[in-house]
Amino acid sequence: MKITETGNRSGKTLVLLPGTGCTWEINFREVLEDLKAQYHLICVNYDGFDGDSSKPFTDMLTVTKKIEDYILENHGGRVDGAYGSSLGGSFAGLLLERGRIHMDHVFIGGSDLDQGSPLVGRIMTGLVGRLIGNAGKSEKKKEKLKKLLVKAFGVDNDAETNDFMEQFAQSIASLHPKTVGREYYSDYVTPLGNDLHAEGTKVHVIYALKMGPKYEKRYLQHFRDPELLRFDMQHEAWLFQKQWRQPVLDAIAACMR
């Protein structure tokens, strides 16, 4: 694992936890300068995403402990906020549940928080792993992945989206071939508790309404009295579509104040 600190050192601390198959550099690429101007960023690249392609992702709990240990050692066990994008929201939830560190604000960024049995997880991981793991083998397979990602996100394949998906596919190609599959599987089978809360912590959900209403039930199940910040966009679209960028940045800033 590799953690990089950057941004406004006099600003509030904000941990960035990227989503499936992403480094923080790719995940937050389009909004990074805005975030750096306002916050002291603690940017996390998980095991397997730290530049050492010889070693794959380990598991959710091992990585969670490493994040906790870093914050305990370098920030006295306390940060102002943590933004978990997609799978990163599972990490944010685990940090809240385990209670080893304190976060004033927890942001769940469009996370599906999907959980299931190891058997189903292995089947789904096989499908996802083959699709994503093959992306680096040829230009044709990379283009196929890009098209499927655009379809999965439910967005138009405009220049902004295509550029983001291109960077994402290139990043995937540089990883250990088992990394994304392990990451997906471990997220799927690692349980996240219900009614999670901590004194002095507020949970905020960047709720992409076009993901569907079932996710609201999950957020209310896993977190006690979360603030649902509703945006009529697809999953984490604010990270690569300009129209949503400022509204979500403003919402995060209002919460952090």
C-alpha cells in the first residue's frame, strides 16, 4: 500500500479512497485540483495499486488495518473526513465500524455495498476478473472494456467519459492480473455491519439516483441516520462529467464546514 499526502496543508484533512480497479490518481483525476486547493489530502493506493505489479491486492481487512495504522501514526488517529468512492465506500464503512480511528465526516460515494456468499462471489469474480484482467492484452479488448464500462455507468460516450475510461483501462493493464479479481471478491464477501455510527461522526451519501431506489435502503440499513445527498446522475458521474462536478464539490464543502 502507498499513501501520498498533498494539497492544502492548512486545510482540513480528507482521506481519498478510490474504487474498484483504480488508483487515486485515476479515480479523482478530474476533481483533484479542486480538492487540493481546499483540503489536505491523504490519498490511498491499496495493495496491488502501489506501483508494485508483482504483488496483487490482499484483502479488505488487511488494507483497512494499514490505513488505520497510518492515520494513527501520522495524524493521531483522527481526520476531518474520508471520501470513499464506489468500493472505497466499503473501506470507509469498515473504518467507521472498527472504530480504531475517528472521522468527523464519512462520505459514501455511490457505493453499492453489495454483499453475498463466497460461492456467488467466486462466480461473479470469474466474470469480472476475465473482463477487466484481459483489458491489457490487446487494443481490441481494451476498447471492449471501455464500451462495457460506459454501458454499466449508463452515460453517454462523450469526450469526457471516453477520456476517463481510456485512463481507467490503461491503469488496469498495468496491474497484477489477480489484483482486480481479488479486490472485487474480497469486497463482496467481507461483511459490513448495520446501523453503523460513532459519536461525533456524520455519514453523508453522494446518492446517484439513477443507480436505483434499492440503494437507499442499503444506506439506511448500514448507517444510522445518514445524510442522503441526492443527485440525478449515474454512479459517481461527478468524477468524469463536468455538469455534476461543482454541485458535488459544493455539497462536500458544505458538509465539511
